[in-house]
Amino acid sequence: MKVMVALDGSENAYHALRRALELTKPEDSLLLVHTVEEMHPAPFMDVSGVMDMMEARAKKIMQRAKTMCTAQGRRREGQVEEKIAFTKNTREALLHQIEKREVELVCMGSRGLSGVSKALLGSTSSYLLQHAPAGCSILVIKQDGAS
């Protein structure tokens, strides 16, 4: 089975990864995806340092996720793949990965780090529930004690 875990660095996302590891078999293919939203500042603004920091943060998130996978015995080549996607739209980038890689199951936390954008745009999990292709299940993991 092809399983994708959406990671944003929140504890809910890591909880979703733990559940995905519990629910899947070692032979299942795991795809860890983290998106970095591109910045489009005014022409006179230099944001190169900000993008470097965001990329470093993305690598740190992936390293923690890979360490969790290794601790659960996912060590063989090809068992765990990682994707850091630089994008204008997180929801569309996740949907693209689902379609491109023919993902059968997506595990994600019920709440991430989106804050105000969640209130304005709707949650990523709701978007994927509505737009994922047939044959792809979306499992939204609620962390114990989360509201």
C-alpha cells in the first residue's frame, strides 16, 4: 500500500506519523511530505534569508520524521521516501502528490500550524477529503487531548 503522511512540524503531524507506522506493514511504501509555501514579496524586499531558514526548518522536520520511521524498523531502501515541496498552495501540492504517486492512504493531523489561514481558507484535511481521487482514503488523526 502507498501511504502518505503530511507533515508540518506540529505535534499533531508527528502523532499522525506514529499512527501511520502502527497501522501499516513494513512492506508498505511511506511517503513523507512537507510543504514550504513560497514567498512573493515586493521587488525591493530580500527574502533569501527567510527562504533559507524555511528550508532548514523543513529538513529538520524531515529528519525527525525519518528518525521516527527508523525507530519503528523502516530501514530498508525504498521503504520511506521524503518530499519537500516548494509551493504557492499547500493543499494543491499535497493533492498533486496524491495523484502523481497514486497514494492509497493519507494520514494527517487534525490540526496543524496554519492558524489564520485555516480560518480563511478552510482546513487542509477538509480540502483533501473533498478532492482526493477515488481509491485514496484520508485518515485525519486527532491527538489525545486535542480540542
